[in-house]
Amino acid sequence: MIIKLKKFGTTLVSRQSGKEAFLAFGPTLESAADTDDIIIDFVGVITFSPSWGDEFITPIYKKYKDRLALKNISNSSVVATLKILEDINKTSFRKVS
């Protein structure tokens, strides 16, 4: 399953909007097969804040662990936020091209 974050906007910045995005996407996420990887695609995202990411990515990581992978993460805002989230979750997210 591929989650294209751009569908939630190009500026992903508030804790509240991150939580709303996660809740809105939750039913679709639940439909993923037990063996499907969950790939979060950052293409088109301009600004990505730690608060938005913590509300959206952290719960996905906690549920799917090694099945989670990140794609198109070259944007400096995305890189910085992912580093913070990795530190908070004491992990290193899997990246794919």
C-alpha cells in the first residue's frame, strides 16, 4: 500500500491536521493485507513538521514496524523531521527508492 502524503497537502504542519489525516486514512490503512508493505511517499511535500509527522507516521510505525517504508524523502524539511521522529521512536525508518 502506498500513502501519497501530497493528497493531504503540500504543507503538513499542525498536530491537529496530522491527527485528522491519520483518522481519515485509518479505514483505508486497515484494509492493507497482512503482508503488504506500507510505503509513505513524500513526493510533492514542501513542508513537513514534527508535530504532523508524530500524529500521522508514529502510529503507523507503532502498528506496522518493519513493514513501514518511506519514499521520496530528499526534501530538507522531510529529512529534518524524519530525524526527529527516528530519535523519538528510537528507530531508523526503512527507506526505499
